[in-house]
Amino acid sequence: MAGCGTKVKICGLQDVEVLKSMVDLEIDYIGLVFAPSRRRVTAGLAAELAAELKNWRNGEPPLAAGVFVNPGPEELDRILAEVPLAVVQLHGEESPEYCRETRRRHPGIQVWKALSVGGEEEERNAGSAPGHGPKDLDPYAGAVDAVLLDTFDPARRGGSGKTFAWERIPAYRQRAEELGLPLFVAGGLHPGNVRELTGAYMPYGVDVSSGVETEGAKDIAKMKAFVERVKG
């Protein structure tokens, strides 16, 4: 992976030419969305995008992460047979047992679990939704390779473009460190706020999608600024 310090993942890539424009950026992961989304890609397009990573010029190429919501084992098998993913990122209600089984079926591929976080009011209204307190990390210890905090949104699974209550990060980070789990933060990040996040809360990595887009398309100037403000 490129560089050191805070890891950078740029998610929602859909265009080979855009990816070619990114080859000089210090990025650690790219995200390919297989879940229902306006950024969804087919396995064929994802394979094209992943193949382009070998042309990276800034250090080692980024790793490809596939984003899924409650995928069936057959769906994962089919996509992983066609696309050389390094990471399976799960954004649904996937249980620790499901995560363990995914690791067993696909040795050598990392499994990340996304957990939703909101403010106190959102979390009270969320009932028993997963990921609403640091202790919710506990069952995933030994079942996943990393956890990702994203903004709680009852209407969608990530990609809301909204930040959550960042003051909740230290408790999650402490618990993640105790469990030996790298902690990524997503949700509403963009070049104007990511330095504040990394400076104050020092997550293992950050994950951005809409915050580096203009009118729904990835913007190379915004991606460059985002990476510089994390890595610089």
C-alpha cells in the first residue's frame, strides 16, 4: 500500500479514465460498489478498474475493496472469481458468523465491517440497529480485519454525504484498539474537513466518496486536495 500514516480510501470509482488520472495520488484503497447505488459497477467494469491499478506510479498500487450490502455467498463467489478484490467491505446486517465464514471461504481477502453512528437522537431512534455503541465492535473481534464508522441514515447504507457526531470517535477508537481492529472513518468527509478529523481523532484510515465529486462525478482536483490534506 502507498505511503504511511493515515490510510486513504476513495470509494465509488466507475470510470477507467478517471482512475488513470489518479495514478500519481498517494491512495491506499479504491472502493468499487456492488451494492444498490448510483455508483454501482458490474463485475466486468470492476475487473477493468482493478486491472488499471497495476499502472500506478506513486508507490505500490492501491488495493481494491468491494462494497456489499448483505451479499449472498454465491454473489461473493461470483464477483471474487472475476474481480481481484483485496477487501470485502460489508455495509448491511452481516453477522460476525457471516464475516468469519467469508474469511474462511476466501483466504487472503480482508473483511471489513461498517457500523453506523449518529448523534444521540438518531441512535435512540435507531432501536436495535447494529453499530450504535463501541461495545458493538466486540462480537466482530477475530471475525473481521477492520471496522469502518459511517453516518447512520435510515434511508441508505452509507454514501449519505453527512458527517456523524465525531465526538463519539474516541470511545470507538479506544475499543477498536483494545480489540486489535484498525478503525476507518467515513461519512461526509471532503477536502475542507478531513484535516480537522485526522488531526483531532487520528483514525487508522479515512474513506471518501461524494466529498471528492462535482455534479456526481469524481473530481481529480478535489481528490488531489483530499489526499494532500491527509498525507501532508
